[in-house]
Amino acid sequence: MELAAYLQEKREIIDQYLTEKLPSEKEAPALIHRSMRYSVLNGGKRLRPILTLMTAELLGKPYELVLPAAAGIELIHCFSLVHDDLPCMDNDDYRRGKLTNHKVFGEAVALLTGDALLVLGLEYIRQNAEVEGVSKESAVKAIQKTLEMLGTRKMLGGQIDDINWQLQKQSEAKIIDIYLKKTSALICAALEIGGLLAQANVGELSALHSFGEKIGLAFQITDDVLDFEKDKKSPDKPSYPATFGIKKSLAEIKRYCREAKESLSLFENKAKYFLELVDYVQYRKE
Ligand code: GRG
């Protein structure tokens, strides 16, 4: 199967799971449930949960083994986007081509929607312990890994550094540190919980972590290049391309993509879709 068809198939699996499992808009308190569904069922690429499903398959297990956890990771991603868009953070009006949550529901509801998605995301990951074939021990490890990747030393820490990023030039090492935390950490969680639930060994887990860090960096710099090219006139938001220029950014994306591929060498040709996904990240235009 071609990568595009594979991604589409997996995206539909995630979308169907979330559509069925998220609390209905009719269930009280209806407002928060409507708002949660608004910010989840809105056409995201589902890259992170797809990585969780892909990891199970890479390890020779069916994707069903990790489906609740994959959906949980997507809810946590959606939570981070709702909060990131708030006026007190990035103050964005649009997300996934639609008005941001706070533009539709107001700031108080958006804040609580993010909270609700985080809590429910963690709950879905916990529910993966009930899937047949998953050991309790690996389920606990998956929850631990998720919490580790969300805390102040990882994703939350990256976001606080990002919002305090002043207009003055930051060192390259500092910018990379911020990207590793705010973007790579959740991608690493997506991969590593897939690995833990599917009984990956220590070497495989470490390869998945390294892949997540590199692909996360390439993904975030590409995201910033696309933003920068769209809105060159207002580089009010500091970023890698705003600091180091497009040419260096593209060279670094290429390097991180090459290193991401190298991280998976122990999986040999089983990692075919992962390697093709790296090319997709390197050349994506949206
Ligand atoms: C973890 C407790 C805790 C707090 C989170 C708000 C926040 C703190 C972090 C935000 C981090 C953030 C928004 C990083 C940007 C990551 C990024 C490149 C998002 C875009 O991802 P895509 O392109 O989006 O995969 P879609 O819409 O396709 O899902």
C-alpha cells in the first residue's frame, strides 16, 4: 500500500474512534461536550496517533492493541492547540481552517475545553490497560511516559520558554531545546507508548525516542518556515527561520530528517512507512 493510502486509512480509524467515543453534544453539560467535539473533530492530520498505530505494526502487533492510547494522544494534542491559540498565548483566530475555540465559545469555555481534553486524553491512555493482550505493567509504563513528556521538563517547559522568548536573538541550542520540549516531546510520547504497549525492547524504545526527537525538530522547523513564508512582514513571533533564515532552516530540516531515518536502522525494511513519512515531513507544504 502507498503511504498516502496507509495514512488515510489510519486517519479514518482515529476519526471514527473519536467520533464514537467523545461525549455526545446531547450529554450534559452539553456546552463543554459541543466545544470538545468542535476542537477535535475538525480535520487534523492525526500525525501523532498515527505514529502510535504505526509503531504497534512496526513491532508486528495489530494497531487495535494501542488504539485507545493513540486516541488519547490526539486529545492531548488538541488540548495543547486550544490553549496555545488563546489570547494569553498565541492569540490565533483560526485553527485547522476554522475559527479557534475561544472565538466561537469564549475564553472561559476554551480554557475548560483544553482541561477536559487533557483529562480525557489521559483517561483513554489508561483505558488501554483493558485491551486484551496488553500487560498491566506496560500500561502503567505508557501512562508514566505520557506524564513525563507533558511535564515542566518537557512539553509544558517548552511552552513556557516559548512564550517568554524575547525578540532578541536566542542561541541555536536554546531554540532547539525549546522545540525538543514543546513539539518533539509529545511525538516521542506517541511513539514510545506505542512501543511500550507492544512490548518493544530497550533498544527499540531508544530508537523510537531518537526518531521522535529528530522528526519533531524537522516538523517544527518546517511549520515555522511555512508560517514565516506566509507572513514575512510580521516576524513578531520568534522562530528558527526568523532567527537564522530560510536557507539554514531548510538545511537543518534535511539534516534532522536524515538523522531521523538513521535512528530506525535497526528495524531495517520493516520501517518503510516511517522512512516515507520522513520524506512527507521534509517536503510538506501545509
Ligand atoms: C502539556 C500540561 C501541558 C501543557 C501544554 C499549550 C502547551 C502547553 C503547549 C503547546 C505546544 C504546541 C502548540 C506546539 C506546536 C506543535 C505543532 C507544530 C502543532 C501543529 O501540529 P500539526 O501540524 O496540527 O500536526 P494538526 O492540526 O494537523 O493536528
